[in-house]
Amino acid sequence: MSNSGYEGAASTVLIAQFCACCGRALRDAVSVERGVGPDCAAKYGYAEAQGEANWSEVNKVLAGLQGPAFSALMAPGENAHKVANVAVHYAACVSAPEREPFIAVLAHLGYVKLAGAVAKAAGEVVEVCVGEGRLAQKLVVKTPFSMLFNVVLKGQRIGAYFDRGEKAWVVTAGDRERKGLYAALKHAFAGRVLISAKGISRLPARAEVTL
């Protein structure tokens, strides 16, 4: 990857001073450059992707962005870690609402854990995962507090309950339960980032998506 575009971009004067994952101040040059501190880099798999890069999807996201830095990243087959480094740096430099395309790039590059961490740091996140152990075959749902969501979820009559140990709602992973859960999430958290087994997306105002 040629660095000429990136180095010449006006946005490179914006140096990331806070970790894109946890928001803590960055003190060393390497961390400032990549926008992620050493602890978060190790914790969220920054050094090694969890999957293969999907360059087609990466380029679709980058095509919607502007500036020489992104133009330099458009060629398929680039080094995924280098592209992720630029994406996370930009995510650390912009406000939370502007991080969505960079989060998507990280996820499509295979850095799923890192993408999730950056999304959580941006706030407004809903997370749905498959439980383990005593919660096997259950969906564990973590959301910001919302009385509206609590009321709507209970109104779906899908046997959802709040697990105090997990600090999350728990729902059986059946088709009817998934549909009811999604309806409640969409009603209470439209527009927020959704992290699930399907990847990272945004809860729309109107759509039918299987969690």
C-alpha cells in the first residue's frame, strides 16, 4: 500500500489521543498512531484477525468515504492489518456517530472483536450473543437501560427474563422468540449499533432481520 495518499491527507493532522476501544488517554507514539492502547490491542485481537478479509465488502464501505487516505486503500488484496490500522486511527479521531463506516471496515477485514470494542466505545450499542453453560440455547441481550424496551419485550410474551448475574435479558433462541426480541429492540433502539452473531449492523426503523 502506498502511504503517499495517507501522509498527504489533511486529516492526518488529527492525531488520535484516546483509545478507540476504551477511551483512555494514549501516551506512547505507536498507540497514538494506531488509535488503540497496548492493553486493548492484546485484549481485542488487534494483532491477529479472527477471520478472512472480505475485500469486496470493505471496498463498498470505502467507496462511500472521501479523501486521499481512503482512495489509497481501495485496491483489493491489500494488507488487512495496515487497512485496519488506518480505520481504527480514523475511528479514534472522529465523534462517536461518525465511527460506523470504520467499524464496518474492521468487521469486514476480519477484526470482529476490535470492531465490537470500537462500537461499544462509541456508545448506543445493543449486543446479542448465544449463551454458554447454564444459558446454552439462550440469547443473552445487553442494552442501555430503557424502560420502553423492558415493557415492549415483556409484552411480546416470549418468556424473556432479566438475569442479574449477566446483567442482561435472556431469551430462548427459538424462531418466535427471535422475532419478538427483534421487534422489541427495533421499537426501543432504532438507529443504534447492533452486535450479534450475524455481525455488526444498525437497527433500522423498518426491516425484518434475523438475529
